[in-house]
Amino acid sequence: MQELDGLDRRRWMQRALALAPGAWVARDAWSQPVLAGDPFNLGVASGSPTPESVVLWTRLHDTNWLGTRRLPAGPVTVRWELADDESFRKLRRKGEAQAVPELDHSVHVEVQGLHPDRWYHYRFMVGGPRNDWVSATGRTRTLPAPGSPVARLRLAYASCQRWEHGFYAAWRHLVSDQPDLVLFLGDYIYEYPGATGAVRAPSGAWVLTLDEYRARYALHKSDADLRAAHACAPWLVTWDDHEVQNDYAGLAPGDSGPEVPDFGRRRAAAYQAYYENMPLAASALTRGRVGLLAGDEMRLYRSVSLGALGEIQLLDMRQHRDQQVCTQGGKRGSSMVDPAKCPDWHDPQRTMLGAAQERWLTQRLQVPSGPWQLIAQQTLFGRRDSRSGSGVSLWNDGWDGYGPARQRIVDAMAERRDRTTHVVLGGDVHENWVGHVLSQYGQARGESVAVEFCGTSITSRAGGAARVATRLEANPHYVFADGDRRGYGLVDLTPQRLRTQLRAVGDATLRDTGVSTLASFEVAAGRPRLERI
Ligand code: FE
Ligand code: CA
């Protein structure tokens, strides 16, 4: 992994960012490399929108996905434009950004001073005076300003796109569904080696180093359907474990794959590659360093305004969590646990979010900013007992393994139930689960304080699809579950109602598969009750 000790925050900010919304520079001042092929073949993306700003992303890349790189060793000047219209006649902003090799020639332009609640088009250009290369055009939008009226907003949520488990037809259908905002809730890549039985070209060996993480992202972005999904709307992104390693917790590694001598270093490499490949603002790099050092953190959690409709709280449940307890066989990572046999299960000190993020969230949940509070997080939120005989069997890597921390969040939601309806969105389990979040679990009469939509995967196979029906029966606060179908969810929000459609592709192992709606649910504002429609 690359480390640039001497490059301090100020110098890096100057190099990578200061040019963002600036004036035109003289043409002879540009870095004008001769590029052998289209450097924009990883596409464009936008994200982290606010009412007045959005991040525009691209990454210059060689056409040879996994082979030798032919990009220049130094920085490359990339020009960008943002306009009202697709033909760029009504230009709103333009400028230059430096694609530096320290960030793998990625570009993160933070366009400020935009109108709230409005769509824009953007593109990038690189090369000589005649702009030898022009990127695909992306569409993006700002969010409504806090408190301003919004008739309707459509959000899509998705997670878990394991490369060799399928094609990205789900992304193609999501583009046709025209979301205003895409929430990606984790497992953008998997660090696993290509599996036997892969439905498309295997992704390679175990991913351990910065260059290997970078190559894995490039492989994913070689898929035209994924690129189209990035180009169709702004994304809000968070990660789960596989962006680093299965089942890791904070600075504790999981137990899959080869051991590395310094897990903090591996995590930093993975985090840096994540930043390089996602439409994140530079403020996500809290240390302001280009080459992240072992143990360096990134800031992903944040509140997002949906105008008078309310807010989204986007969470990070990997970076700051305590390690899983009572994993069987004294191993690291996750397993099913009977709480009665685990002395640490109810330890109130343990957190999923870390103290600072948990404090932030519980405060934020009590600010009634509108009828809806969406909590965009990584996994199943409610309790899911998977017992097969007597005794309770809970998964220690999910919220069930962090029960007291979950209870503190549930209590915060319950306190403002009269003013705002909380809706938890999730992923990770590769199955659709829809249910009520209870004021207390394990009690006979917990009442509903929120609703939950935990989404299936884009492609990743479900391990426990055969057990879904029995699990649903054993956990009656869930009203729907399905482990057979891959896809994504659509949430239509109005001031009065929320409607969620579970969109399912026919067969994710086929590139041209169709899509249908597996089930739809409505929730009335002010009443955390699911109605199937
Ligand atoms: Fe996954
Ligand atoms: Ca895992």
C-alpha cells in the first residue's frame, strides 16, 4: 500500500480540490497526456447530494481492465461541465480538477452553490485543445432544502452485488424506474477469489492490497448496467464488511482468506480504494491524507435532508463497532449464538456504531424534521430467531448481537413516534424481509415503533432461502420474507404515505432477465403499520 507521509492536508487539498469550481486555466497550463484509449471507461457518478451541492466523480482508467496500466505517472487535468440540459447549452458551472496518481487518477468535484431540488447534467473531458475524450453524460440532482415542500420523492435501495453470482440486470431496471436518489447499503465488492460455478468471468484472487482493491472496483465498473445506474441519479453510499473483509469489526479482522500481518493497514488500503471509487466528498477523509495509514478512519455517516418530507440518517456499522461475542469454536468473525450461553451478550457497553455515532444518531432521531425519518443502514434491524429446536439462535454479527445498542436506538425512535415515522432500510442478508420494529424484543407484547424493509441482493446468492418460511413463522413481527429473488427496493415518499415496492429480477444469472414487483407495502405517515397492497 502506498503511503505519502510528507503530503499534509493543506498541500493535498490544493492539489486535489482547489481547482474544483475554479476559473478556466490557460490551455498550456494543463497536463495534456496522450491517451491510448478512452480514459472514461469506468463511467461517471454523482453522490453525497445536499440542497446546494453534489459530488461529481470519475476515475481515469486504462481500457485493459486488469492488466498493465498505461496512464501517465503524474497528475492529469480533467475538465468538467454541469448544465441544466443534456446538450450542455445552459451551462451552470465548469472547471478543472486534477486527477492525481496518489488517488488512482480519480476525480471528486464538489460543486457548490446549486439550486435545491433540481436536476442537472454533467460530463468530464480530458486531452488536448479539442478535448480528445469526453465522458458519458450523467444526470444528478440536488435535494430539497430543509422544510421546503416536496410532493413526491422516489428512493431506490440496493446492496450486495457479488460479481460472479450474476449479471447486473437489476441495475438496468432500476434506471428505468427513475429514482431521485439511490441508496447503496454495502457489499459493493467482495474480497473473495472468483468462485467455481461463476456465471461470468471470475473476479480474480483474494483481494488484500491497495492495487488489488482498485482492480476489483474497476472490474465492477466495467459493467455497463452498473455504470448506467451511477449515471442516472446521485447515490448515497455506505459500506458493509466485504469492502474490506468478511465479518471484520472495527480494527479486528474476520477469519476468511489469508492472514495479513497488519489488518489496520489492509483496512486503510480498502478504505482508500473505496473513497477513490465512490462519489464521496473529500471531507470523508477525516485525516485529509492521500495515502491512508494503518487504522486511519473515514467518515461516512451523515444526515441527509429530504425537505419537508424529513431526513435520511446514513449509518456506518463496520468501522466503529465492537467485536462479535461468543463466536463458536473461539474463532473470529460471526456465528449463530444462543444468548443463554453467552455471558457478554447483554453487555450494555458494546456498540454497533461506536459511541460518537450512536450519540449523534439518537439525538438526530429526535429532531422532527418532517413526517419521515429513514434510517439507511447495512443489515436486518429487528430480531430474527433462527431456532430449529428448543433454545434461541441469533446471529452475532447483526443487530441481534448488539441488543442493548439496538434498544437505545429503538427507545430514541419511540420517543418521537408521535411526530415522525421511522423507516429502517437495510441489506446484507441477501433476502427480502419486511416487518415492524418492536419497542422490545423477546417480550410477549412489544408494540410497533417503526417499520423495516431489509432488501435482497443485486446478485449475491442467499444462503438460507430454504429456511425463510420457518424463520418468518418464528418471528411474527416480520410480515413478509423471500430468499429466492434478487433485486432492489423502491420507496415512494409523499407527505401522507410511503409506498415500497420490492422489485425482483427473473433470474440474476441471465443478462437479459426481466423485472417484476414481488410485493408492495404502504405506510401512512404517523402510524408505523405495514399494509400490504
Ligand atoms: Fe453481501
Ligand atoms: Ca459477513
